[in-house]
Amino acid sequence: MIRAIFFLFFIFSTPQVKCQHDNFFLGNDYFFNIEKKILTNDINHHISFKPLVKSDFNIDYPNGLFSDINQTQKKSWLYRKLFLEHLFVYNEENYNIYCSPIFDLTLGREKLNQQKIYTNTRGYIVYGNIGQKISFFSSFRENQAVFQSYLRNFINEKNVVPGQGFARRFKDVGFDYAIASGYVSIRPSDLFVIQFGHGKHFVGDGYRSLLLSDNSFNYPFLRVQTSLGKLHYTNLFAELQDISYFATNSIENVDQMGYPKKYMSSHYLSLNLFENLNLSFFESIIWRVNHAPGNRGFDVNYLNPIIFLRPIEFSLNSPDNVLIGLNAKYKINYKSYAYSQLILDEFSLNDLRKNNDFWANKYGYQLGFKSYDILNLDMTSFQIEYNYVRPYTYAHHNPQQNYGHYNQSLAHPLGANFSELVSILRYKYKRLGFQLKHIIAKYGSSFSNNTVSYGNDIFMSTGDYAETQGLQNIGSGRPSDFGIEMYQGNLSRLNYTQLNFSYLINPHTNLKFVLSLGKRTFKDEESENISDYFTFGFKSDLFNNYYDF
């Protein structure tokens, strides 16, 4: 008992010199400047579990990004609020608050059917600090939008706007949706950060993640981060939802019932083995409420804070879905690095040696390279990434226990049974920005007149669960146990190109004027769709919206 009291005293009494314990935003464009500053620093930081906590890094962003930000006293109030500062700032000795409106007011047109497309987003961000140990953040966005034809088809099928929650009909072809997020961050000592709230996370160093990404909607979470020099350990507990449950079970009056819950417990151990090599181990387990024949809620067995939950899961008669993975990053120099991931859902070494394409050999990998200041041109970056995931990875016999949330994958937007090549070129000059993104993907999806799961849609059962439970809309299972090949099913090909030009207005909210040109070509064995579009307008580019699938 005395030892425990001493340990707690040690944790909460460690001297504090940093007081911003809120997070950097996940948005890729926003994170561009953050990562470049970290990469050029000789100190070995752990940056593969995102969002990053500000107090872990000596980065005063966006101050110092532009010379006029540090010369606010020479500017008028209107100029400062529009280009340099938050709209509302309140500073006292023991606390401070920052608040700004955020927007996505864009207008455009899709060439197909000459359809007008637009996004009308209004919202706010509020964050601040209380004393030296507590920070907080809150955000809300109200949206109405008309999307490109392929996105409308996705939303009509899944009932969610990609990554942004439940969609309601708005006028003829539009959608209305809202997004709220927030958290409290507590740093009792330099060793620990505790966060709880409603949001997203991303594991990895690439554009995509095969372990955990911000592809799906926000979820309630508890995050505990432990920092011990070259070792960085993160526990993440989350509550997820299966919003297709009622349709699957033919339950009426769904508007009067809450969506069924399922839970996730994840561990992430990051090790800086050498000055330029980081190796990380990932583990995640999904379990659902009311697992027959018992009646389960949050299973306290999975509160174990130590990595490797598989023995615990096995001791519970193996009812749940466990994934393990690796993340590696090799820093070539202070401007470039190579990275990779490996995800294992189920795996049989004997069947792999027999080369019999066993269905339960469910795995995927990622290989990537990223470099800043290419050709010695400051504020440029080039990234190339290859992703490969076998059929049925992330899926489960009971789809309620798949690696998904709110009708979307917690990892890659394409689900499984795919390969993908991503290349991104960025350039910034003062407030001007340029980005060219190109994606080529190939995957095997389902046929419209066939209930067989070919391993792409993780919300379809991998077995006969629908038949045994009298359910619908989750397929009739896999076609066989062996001979499961990549791209089996409805062979689909995707080619996506997007070109963005931007002018940064306010770096605190990453408010930009953006002109975007895009082309998406999709073809499978049943149909073909070409979407050419352009949009322009004002956007607070703080969050990732993945429409490139």
C-alpha cells in the first residue's frame, strides 16, 4: 500500500514545464508543417500514434510559419483576426481559451449530368488550458451538401457520409449531417497523458493505415499514453456502433432504439531501437454486447493495460475478433524516411507453406516512402505508398464483430481484397499551396445479384451466420475454404486524380481558398462510372475527409 501511494505521488508531482496538452489536428495538409519540423529535429520522437499531443514537442505552430504572425502589434484588429489570430482569445494567469469559427463553403459542378455540387459547413473550434496539467478541446460542424454521383451512391447504400456520421436527406439529392468532437487531456506528469472524449485516431506514418485510421466516424474513447524515453506505450479503449444492426435483424421502429454497441481495446508499443529506426507493435480486439448465450457489456478482462491480449481472448472461449500488427519507420536522413505496416487478422503457417490459398490467411501490408524538400526545393514533399490486403481481413463470422464502426472500416476505406498505389506531391510557397494526388486501386467486390462474400465488404459474414441466425443483408458467406485468390469476385478498377491550388488565409484554423479539379474513373464487370468535377471556395482544412475511393 505504501509503495502504491509513493508511486502515485511520484507520478503527480513530477515537475511540469509544458502546459498545452491538447492535440495537433489530424488533417494531412495541416500536419504537413508539423511533421517537417519534427523530421528535421535530431531528437527521436514517437509520432506514429496520432493525434500528437502538443506538449510532447517543442513546436510553436503556427507562430514562426510566417514573419507577419509575430508582428501582430503592427496590424489592425481586422487584419489580425482574419489572417493571423483566433477570433476570440482569453488569457489569464491560470487558464486560457481560444475560439474560432470554421467553414467549408465550396461550390462546383460534376460533368456527369452537369450536376451542381456544394458543401455548406459552419462550425467552431474551442480549446484551452486550465492550470499546468489540464487542456480541453471542442468542435462542432453543421453541414448540408450535394456530392458527386459516386459519393451519393455510397451514402445511399451506407447511410453515412464518409467519416462524418449519419446522413439525412436534404432536398432532392443533398444530405444533412452534423459532426461533434471533443476531449479533456490531463498530464499528471511528464510520463503520462490521459485523454477521454469523442474523436478519432490514426496509427502509422503513411497516407493510409492498415492498423487504425480516421476513416470512420468519431467514437467515445479513453486514451492513456506512457512515455519512457525510447519507449512509448499507448492504451486506447473505445465504444463503437453497428448502425446496420436493425436492417440486418428486420427490427422496426429503429428511430426509437439506440444502435447496438461494441467495444475496442487497443495497445500500441513504440520503440526507438536506433537513432533512425522505429519499430512498433499493435494489438486490437473487438467484442460486442450481448454475446450469446451470455449477456456481455464492457468486458473488464480487456482492461489489462499490458500488450498481447490474445491469451485473455482465448481464455474466454475465443468469441472475439483480434488483430495484431507491426509498424516500422526508417529515417534515411533528416528529410526522408521509409515506412511499412503489417496487419494479421488470422494466419495459418501450415496452409501458407502448402500454398493452398486458405481463406483464413487474412493479412495485409504497406510499403511507403516520403521525402521533404525534394530537389532542394523548400516546402515540398513527395510520398508514394503501396497497400495490399487479402480477402476477408478485418471481417468476421458475425459482422457485428468486424473491424468497423458506423458502416465504415476502422482501417482502409476499400475494406479488404484490394491493392492500391498512392502518390502525393505537395508544394508550399509562403501562403500558396499546390497538391497533386493520384491513386490506382484494384479490388474484388460483390456482384449485385449474388449474396456470396468475396472478401471485400467487411460488413458481410465470412460464414453461414446469416443462415444460422435467420438474418439478412450480410451475405451467404465465403465461396470456399481454399483457393481464395486476390481480386476474386467482381473485378473492380479505380483511378483517381485530384489537383488542388490553395491560398492560406488563417493558419490557426487552416482556412484556405481552394480550387480543386478531380477525375475518378471506376470500372467493374457490371458497370462503369467516370466523374469529372471541379470545386472552389473557402475551407478550414483541419480534418481528413476520405473521398478518394
